[in-house]
Amino acid sequence: MAARTDAHEPRSERVGEFIEELLSAMTWEQKLAQLQIAFRPHLEDAKELVRGGTGAIFWPRSAGATNELQRTAREETPHGIPLLVGLDVVHGQRTTFPVPLAQAASFDPAVAEADARISAREAASGGVNWTFSPMVDVSRDPRWGRVVEGFGEDSNVNSIFGAAKIRGYQGESLAHADSILACAKHFVGYGQAEGGRDYNTVDLSIQRLRNVYLEPFRAAVEAGAATFMAAFNTVSGRPAHANRGLLTELLKEEWGFEGVVVGDADGVTNLIDHGVAADLCDALLQAFTAGLDVEMGGTVVSADGGTLFSGDDLAAERVDDAVRRVLRLKHALGLFDDPYRDPALEITAPTEESRLAAREAAEKALVLLKNDNDVLPLERSELRVLLVGPYAESNDHLGAWVQSFAEPAGTLADAIRRQCPDWTLTVKEGSKFFHEDQALLTEAVEAAADHDVVLVAVGEPSSLTGEASSRSDLRLPGGQEELIRAIAETGTPFAVVMFNGRPLVTNDWIDWAPSVLEAWHLGLEGPAAVARALNGVVNPGGRLPMTFPRSSSQVPIYYDHENTGRPATSSARLEEADVDVALKGPGNTDDRYTSKYRDLPLGPQFAFGHGLSYTSFSYGQLQVETKELALDVLREGQVFRLVIPLSNTGERAGDEVTLLFIRDRVASLAQPVRRLRAFTRTTLGAGDTELLSFELGWKDLGFWDNEGNYVVERGDFEVYVGGGMEGCAGAVLRLT
């Protein structure tokens, strides 16, 4: 690589001085050029853009091409400022992990951290130094296609998994060669789009915004996220890309965020369509004034160095602040010292190690929704197995937001042949993804009688998930539901394996199916993980991170809703502290004047946290060290300590996800019927017992009010601990 002058090699002890010297030497146009990221598919076009001074560019698909762009920036621009190189590395670069929603189903943040660490290592080897992930938008409406990209409906789960992803991407130090910048997105409220329709309007109360949607982003700041991405949507009428209250007053001033805020693709130009900007110049001025630091699209400075506005239009102090933020990140990444990557060391394919990590992640994400009569696992050798459904021989397992060069996962049929060699496997398609085919259906039904068991592989293709993929009908597409019912009518034992990127409506067929395995879009090793669960090598232990509705018309539906003044479901209230309680099922169904749908049973099809196992678990008595604390003592750091024994009462090893919920009985603002405050995943051998410990402190028992204040109020708090929403052990804590 070509040598550079000492002026381009800042020492860490003088980085502040170096940045100020560089800033003072830059022209207005050179500063603005640092505040945009653009995509040019052809390398020569990208070089021309870099020569014009642009500060960031999308990855040109190889270490060699990236080096050419970095060399252009270092040697052919006035100040030799290296490039930020961005790419959406969402759940894998060369090794595709399960989609983020499936990772959340593991209830093990180590899964997300492992994905991000391996993804960062692979991406960084090719020259990427900035990913636009994780997405920590709380998502309560499965019609919205981007639920696949996040961690579900709970703010606590999003906070913990988002922080894990950030740690994985950024590593121990951004200066390490295998670290990349993380980006917490989309700030904020994007997952609350009206009607579940992507890019749609968002209108939130202050308390809902702070208690639900902002919490994962606050956790991202605490985790050290280097960048944030503004959301496409409005919040209370003001688009996020031009929302000073969010980008500057809250994020940068209240939370002390020192990194970069980047726009989403064309998010600034969208201000014109929102109706708050008259033209592109107006949109850019509003966005930068509000606190945006980098525009995504390349409209700030043209290739020939032209700009739409001058220092008379936009405060120089705001521009300098944005440029400082960009330069600090480039220094933290070590780009001024060495922006190049050795092409010989670029990782261009999955390794044995990365495949194993991906398979373990996929295995942990599996959720056993139903298993009547213990149809699964299929442990007998020499079984005659019929595999039907459009997912039987489909390669569509990688999911949304996967790289175009990603290695395919193979098919479920092939994975079964490898993992279950003693089975005699027959494959019949049975149905297309998007339309019925009577001939295929008849062929599958006729074959069922000649087999010991049928596996029905159905689902939602990944093309129906992700950005711009909202759905009004959450049922299985095509003739897949008819296939399930037809197989059921044959009388041959069967199980359904469902591949999807969002909660689906199963109401029309779920009672026909004795066993259902939720298999999501599990990535490169997904088919192998499913096959190993079907034959019992793997015991599913995941839980649902989103509620599965009974009907598309029932959404949004989520567990941590408010009780309302006329609840149709009785609340399980504790009058005694040391009792086991089961959350009551549907209640008040004969009372017309309660909050419900008259044409649906109460509650969801499958609740948040639902998931079964091939073994069984039981909980002992919940013990509380101190049941009463003074509010001031809690504020000073004292906590409630709780312990509960967990036992594997079955005959095989398995994983149990334990959830801890609270309910504030009486508060100044209506509180959710449950709030998840902690969770853990425990592996236990048959007959083993482990004592689980939890703590509840100041951050767990309070809430944000409508004035933007965090408050903890005196009173009683119900605590529930168990393997889901039902059958929990309980206690009552008191703050005085």
C-alpha cells in the first residue's frame, strides 16, 4: 500500500487536536461531503464520487474493490480522509444465521452476539466497517413485514438482544480489524405503523413512546452503539428525519449520544412527500438542523462538488458538530492509520466453525407449538416417512435481508436424508406456495396410507417478509391449509413444520394438527436443525417472542396490554405472597359489555412466551429474601432478591426458558397487565434441579410518565415466575 504523510497519521493522544486541525483546513463543501453515504454499483462511478470528497459509500463487494476506493480517498482527495463503508449485515455476511425474530425466540442473547461477532469478522475482512443493524423496533403488529428483522413485541427483549448484537458487531474495540460500527434502527416508532403498513403514520403518547419504543434505543446508547438510524415515519406529525426533539434534544442531549445519526435510504428526500419540506434544499436543511449527521442517498454534495445551500442557510456549528462525529468514528476504527484489508485474508465462504455456530443458533430458535400424543420426536429407526408441502424441497430458508451472494441452505428433504439415514423418505409436493393444485394434493393424500408418519412442511416464503412486505391476511398462502386438513383426514399420524418470518394465523387448521414445530427462517443450517429436532437429537426449547393471533383482524395483539376499565379476562391477583397461581383463562365471556370480539374466543392462539418441550419441567416455591423495601432504599441501589428451584421432571435433557413478569397493582398511570423484567434459559439433564436467582431494582419497578419523567411509586407489585404466561409461581412485593 502507498505510504502516507505523518499529517494523516493521528496519534491517539492527540486525536481531538488532529480532528480540529483537519476541520479547520476543510472547506464548506468538503465538510458537507463527509455528511453523506451513497451507492454506486460500478467501481469507476464510485471512484468518481469518492474523488468528489464523499465521506461514506456502500460496500463494492470485495476487499480489493474496497481498497481501491480507500486508496482513492487517501491519495486523490485534498485531506486524505478515509471512507466509512456501509452494508446491511443483518443476520450474516457469508454465514447466514436465523432471522432476528427467530434469534429472539431462543431467549438467549448469546445467540445474537455470536451472530454479530461472526458477521462482523466476515464483513470486516472484505472492507465493510459499518452495518445498519440491529433493528430494535418493538413490533406488535405481525402484518408489518419488518417484524422479521427485529426481536418481537417486548421492549425488554429488544433491549437485551439489541445490546448483544451491538457488542458482537463492535467487539472489544472498534480499532480491532474484525470490528464494525453497529447502527441502532429505526429511531423511533417505526414498528408502530398504523395498520401494520410499512412507512405509515405513527402517533404515540409520550408515556407509550418512552415506556415501550424508546427503551431499546436507550439500552443501545448504554451498550455503546456507534450510530443510530432515523426512522421513515412521523412521530406525532413530525417526520423522524427532521425531528429535533428526538434526534437532538432526547438522543444527543438527554441521553448523551456522541455517535452519528444517519438517515435511512432517501429518508431526507421523503420529507417532501411528507409535506413538511418544499424541496430538496429545504429537506436537507431541516434534517441537518434537527440533528441528522449523515444523509443516505448522496444528495448533499454532487459528484462535481456542488451544494444546494451555504453557510448562510445552515449554522456552521451544526455542520462542524456532524463532521466531528464522523471523523471521530473513522479514527476509532483506525482508518487514518490503515483503511485497507488484505484481499488474501477476505472470508468468502462459511467455515466449519461458523456453520456450527449457525446450527446451534437455529436449534435454539425452534419452538414446539403443539405436541398432542407426543407425535414428535420420531425416534424409531426404519420409519417410512412421507414429506409433503412446498417447503419439502424448497431452498428458501435464509430469510429476509440476506446477502445476494449467500450460500444456500439446501432443502429439508436433503437434511432429513443426511440426519436420519435409517428413515425411508418419500417426497410429494402436495401444494404450491401461492396457489392450489388438486393433482399435487391428491398425490400426497394417496401416498399417506403407505407411510408410518407424514411431515407437512408449510410456510410463508421469505419474499413475503421484510421491508415493503406488509400483509393484510396472515394465513398460510395458497393451498397449504387445505393440504394440512387433507393429510389429517387420512388418519396417518402427522406433524406440521412451519417456516415463516412473522406470526401467522393458524386458526383454520391448528385443531387438525396434533404436532406443530415453528421453524421460522433459520438460515444456512436451518434444515439441519429442523431434521435434528424431528428425530429427537435436538430438544426444542425456544419460546414465542411475539403473540400469534387467532385472526388477522385481532392484531395488534400483545401480552403487555393495559387492563382497560372493562376487561374481558380476569386478572390473577395475589392476596397471599407465598402461593402458586395459574393465570386465569378466558373470563367474563357472558358479560357483553367488556373489551373483546364477539366472534372470537378470548386471547391469542399462542401467547408470548409459549413453547413446549420433549421433556417436562416443574417449579418449586418462589422465595423472596425481603418482601418489603422503602422507596428511598430502592433508589440507592437495594434490590428485591428472588429464588426459585427449577427441575427437569422428564426423561431427557432439555432447555427451559424462565420468564419473570411484574404487575404494578395501583399506579398514577394505567399499567400493563404484565411486564417482562427478566428471563433466562437453563439446560437441565433428566432429573436435575437448579436454583434460579433474580433481582428487581429501581429500573425494573418504575415507568415513564407523560411529562417525560421516570417515576417509581409506592405500593404493591405482583411478581410471576414461570415457563410462560400460565402456571406461574407468584409473590407480592411492597414498596413503602
